[in-house]
Amino acid sequence: MFRTPRSFIAWIAVLCIAVLSCQKPYDVIINKGTGTQGGTAIFILQGAPDACYLPILNGSYVAGTAVTAANTIEIAINVRLIGSYSISSGIANGISFSAEGTFTAIGPQTIVLTASGTPVTTGSFSFQPGINGCSFSIDFSATGGNTAVFTLDGSPNACTSPTVSGAYIAGIALDTSDRVSITANVTTAGTYNISTATVNGIKFSGSGTLAIGTQTIVLAGSGTPAATGTNNYTAATNGCSFPVAVIAGTPAVYTLSGAPNACTAAVTNGIYQATVPLNAANTAVINVNVTTPGTYNIITNADNGITFAAKGYFAKAGNNIPVTLAASGTPIAAATSTFTPAEGASSCSFIVVTDSAAATTATYSCKIDGVAYTFTNRAHAQFSDPVVPNLYNLFLDGFTGPANGSTVPEFQIFITNDNNSAIVPGTYNGNQASAFPPNGYRIEIDFPLLNPDQSTTTWNTSTSLLSQNPPFTIVVTAVTPAHVTGTFSGTLTNTLQGSTAQKVITEGVFDLPVQ
């Protein structure tokens, strides 16, 4: 999705949509067992219970044509206990995906599911490997489908301003934080499936659907770096290349501050509610005392469906060095859980309190040019931006239907205070004098629609310090850690046509759970 930014907020909203479609790396345990040799593994599919995290789809899917061994999908997983596994998606449109084998190591890795069967008809169909696992969609075509036509910025030389994220350490498997974002200029909308060669034990891959215009493609890393050094990876045939540096895998020597008792000055962040998947805001910060610099890979025990983990590199020795552990999973029930990160004989503990589940229903609706729309699919509120934490103080998002492999109508509202203070009940209007810093606020509204030619138009208005955009008013009536309620109305413009067209929003209302 792409649109011309009209303000700083608009630019950030584009980044959120283009980079990850605001996806979150949720986890859920889908298999249990003893974890001993010959027993059943415990593992999670990253992204569950929503979309699988950056799945890599291989092969073509044509109605009436039997799939082959080339029809596979790679999914990110995290193994908690080693052992055997057997997983299947069930049958949809005449085919299914499955895999079986044995996990011999714990930690982040990928699993390859192979398709079997013959597609019955055209259209988009969803598949869900495992019980309560993540899901992915496949568009079945009559003739092989439309393949996107695009060029990567910088091809056939170095990629233009690639963003390499994560920590790359020799001997430590990549996880969901290890990714590379590159820019594509799309002239024909359609599907894409690109991958680098495997170099030094790792590769980067991505697949999905592209609309016409400038797009950001996110390539997920997989594998385990074999040695230190910097290597170049080329995305697609004659594509652009980007460097990835792998640091030494020599383990650091350190102890956990507070061991063997409570972790010193431990801080937990985010909201923990029963049955609500965790997101990037759910972290725990502990402190360590480093005597010898080197790599670290910390994983806590699992409790109440939650696990914390972090990997990285200590560049120098010192005491009380903070380490941020990312949480994963879905809390099972309201409970007080104890987590124990450990380094050799050194271990400390911290506590996380999970509250009761909030109401599962969400209200998010309005009329657009007099036509009623309901955006309750995946509807939620956040107190920070989906991609850049703490940039927005309030973010509302919802869709008219489930993810189907292409864009469905979506409605997003952003509010941020210039001084980064919390959003409180009140009226927020995009063109009032309060838009000016340092003590004002800014708003943005985005309503992307898929056009018949598969391009995407974003109807938008946002606070502008330079010109008056169409008026839009948001009334926040209540803000709690679990719910946000209010109303909204105003006018949006088609920014791709120089704001000559408009859509009128009336009777907007929201009552959304916080994630």
C-alpha cells in the first residue's frame, strides 16, 4: 500500500502499513508432550492465533492442477522441548499442508510444510496448521495467477537504504527479529516470491501480494550463521544486494543481578490479559553483571502460556547492564506467574500478573457517504504505534473482514500528543490551534480501499502545520488499560488525486479492547 505522505504522522502510518501490515509476532503452544528423546515436542507457531509470521510460500497454485513437492510453505516456529512432531493444516479447496519429523534443538527455527492434493476451484482459501495455530492464505488461479512486475531499488547493485534488523551471531539460530526491509517499485500488481541464496548458513525470503507503486518488502531471515564475517545477499535474480554482518559466537560471562532471589529492578511492560495474544509491547527488563564481553541467549521458563527471551551481544564488561526480554505466547488464564531467566548456576526471578479476559466483543463502525461499514474484524486499540513504540499514544485499527491474501477495507485512527503524554478523554480535532507543538496534539485517519485494477487508494486526513486538511473530530469518552471508547466524524480526501475527491464519515463509534 502506498500513498503520498501529507504530514509526519502520515509518513509513519505508511511505514506501519507497508512494512508489516501491523502484524504482531504472536505465539501459541500447539503441541505438547514429554519433550524427551522419542517423546512429543512442545513448540509454537509464531503469529498464532492470527496470521503466520512472514510465511514463505513456494510453487504455483492453479485450479485443476495437482500440486507437487515444490508446493511448500516455510513457517517460523519456536521449539520449547525437543521431540517428535506431526502437523497438518486440514483440507481446504482440495489440498492440505503437512510435515512430520523430530526437533533435535530448542529455540527459533523454521518448519517446511508440503502440500498434497489438487486444487478444486479458483479463489482465496485459508489454512491453519495445528490446533489453534497460525493461519495463511493462498490465492488459487485459473492460469497461474498474476505475477507482480517490479524492480528493487538499487538493482542490480547494492539495495538502496536496506534496513537490516536483528542480531546475527555465529552458532545461534535466527528468530523473528532477524529481517531485512528493501524497497520495490511495482508496475504490475500481483504476487511475488523472492529469496536469497543460502550464504554462511542463513538466507532471507519473502512472499505475498504487491499493489502498484512504491512498496516495502520484508524478507525474513532463517537458518543459523556458521561463522563470523560480513556476507552479501542478493534478493531475487538480478535483484539488489545487502550486507549482513555476523559477530563472534563466543559466549559472554555474566551473572543475573539479584540472583538467586528476585531480579534486581526488574520491569515488566505491556498489558497481560487472559486469552489475549501478547505483542511487541510485552517485555521484561532485567539487569546483568558482565565480566567478559560476548554473546548471550536468554530464555525463561514457560508459565501460563507465556515465555520471555532475548539474544544479543555485550560489547563491554560492567554491572547492572539492562537486557530487554521479549514476551511471546497467549496467557491462558488470570494468574500470577513467576519467570526465571538463568545463566549457568546464576538465576533470578520476576513476576507477571495476568488479568481476567476483557470482553471479546468490539464496536468499530461508521457511515461512509451514507453507507454503513463495520470494522470489527481484528479490531483493537493500542497505546503505542504498531512499528515505532511510543510514537503514537493511541492507535485504533479494524477491518471489514478476515485477511484473505489481498487488501480488505480497513479503518485506522491515530492520535499523539506532542509531548508524548498519555491520551486522556477529550475532543481531538485535526485543524485546531492545538496542533502546534510543544503542547499540542496531532491526528490522522486512514481508510485504504482496493481498486478494480488491484491498486490501493488511501482516503486520508491528518493534522498539518502548513495547510488546512478536511476537518475531522475524534471524541474520546473513556480510556482504561483494557478498553477505549468514543465517537468520530469528518471528511477524508483521495490524496492520490490531489485531494479533489472526498468521502464523508458520519456516526462513527468505537469501543475497542486494548492490546
